[in-house]
Amino acid sequence: MIAADKPVKPASLMTTNLVFISRSLRHSLRNTEALLMAIMLPVMLMLLFTYVFGGAIDSSGDYVNYVVPGIILLCAGFGSSSTAVDVSNDMTNGIIDRFRTMPIKSLSVVTGHVVASLARNLFATGVVFGVALLVGFRPNASFLEWVLAIAVITLFILTFTWLFAAIGLVAGSPAAASGYGFALLFLPYLSSAFVPTDTMPSWLQGVANHQPITPVIETIRGLLTGTPLNDSAWWAVGWCLLILAIAFLWSISSFRKKAGRR
């Protein structure tokens, strides 16, 4: 009498996540062009605004201290946008169907992309910080303020990475995901990233002051350079947590619709 085959024990959620995180990190290391662009574009913009436009915007020469927080968030947003393309590639090339045949939680493929993007963008942000110091950025933050600033930046990157992951899940193709993600990258230009919002037309001030990017920038700027925080920190954290919750639930719902219940 032949014994029945024993059911395959599903891999634990932690093991599955670690495998997919490792997979996504390897893909990131191989895609050096995307990593270089995530670093070079913000650096080029910082040099452009500091040396070309900075004198016209602020003749005191202190414009670099104003613009760096905005450049940092632009760096984070640009780097996170590639997550939409990576997720869309996996959703359209048939590999998800293969994962569904395995005893794993296939949603972990999205988690892997998110964690790898977070690590990649924190590295890119660190490089941009280093270049900013070379061109004259002089923060006066205490150790605690540095820790809080890094925490806010990390929360922002995580939030927008999950948002771009959700966009990648609903997009019909990697090209469409790239287009949708690119549209979000205009938000920093409609904020206090490059100029104070009170210099904008009155109708635009309302948009700039009440969108998610402005309080995040003002929080980072306040922590690193000592400008007044007012209530921007609460708004920054609140916006990020709200968008993160929506993006996470949107990702789960979209993945189940496209790839099955796991």
C-alpha cells in the first residue's frame, strides 16, 4: 500500500517576504541605470537651482539651505516611482501565475518591491545629502532633530512607495504605470519646495498649502535648519499615515482582483 503524499507545508510569511525582498534587491543592484538616475536627477536639479536660479530667488546666498529639503523629497519621489513599473512588470509577464502555484503568500512579491525600493531610495537620499553638504548646505540640527528628520523622510518614502506599488497593480502595462507615476512627481513643484508659497498667486497658494508635500517639506526644513515648525509636523505625519493606509489597502484589494485571493 502506497502512502498518500503529505501536503506541502506553506512557507512562513517571514520566509516568503525575505525571499522576495532579496529578489528585488538583486534586481535593483543589476539595474544600475535606474539607481544612477534616481541620484543624478535630484543632484542636477539641486545644482541648477542653487547656481543658476538661486541668485535670482535669494540674493543672500542662503538659498541652498532652503531648497535642499525639497530636493530630498523630489529624490525620494523619483526613486519610488520606479516601483510602479517593477510591480506592473511582475503583474503582466506571467510570473505571478507561477507564484500562485507555490505554497507561498504571493502578495509578498509586492512587499519585496516596496522594501527594496525603500532601501534603494534611502541610499540615494544619503548620496544627495552628501552632495548638498559639498555645495554649501549647512544644517544646524541636533542629534534628535536629525533622527526625527530621517524618520519623516523614511515615512514619506514608504508611503509613496506603497502608493506607486498600488498604481503598478492597477495599471494595464509598465508604460502606463510609468506615466501615472510620473504625474505624481509634479506635486513637489506645486509646494514650498523651491519657493515660499506666499510668493505664488493667491489661487495657487491654497493648493500649495493644503497638499501633502508642503507640510512634509516644512517639517524637514524646520528640523534641519531651524525654521518654524508650527503645526506642519502633525500635518506631515497625518498625511503620510492616511495615504499609506489607503495605498496599502488599495494594493491588497487590487492584487486579489488581479492575481487571486493569496
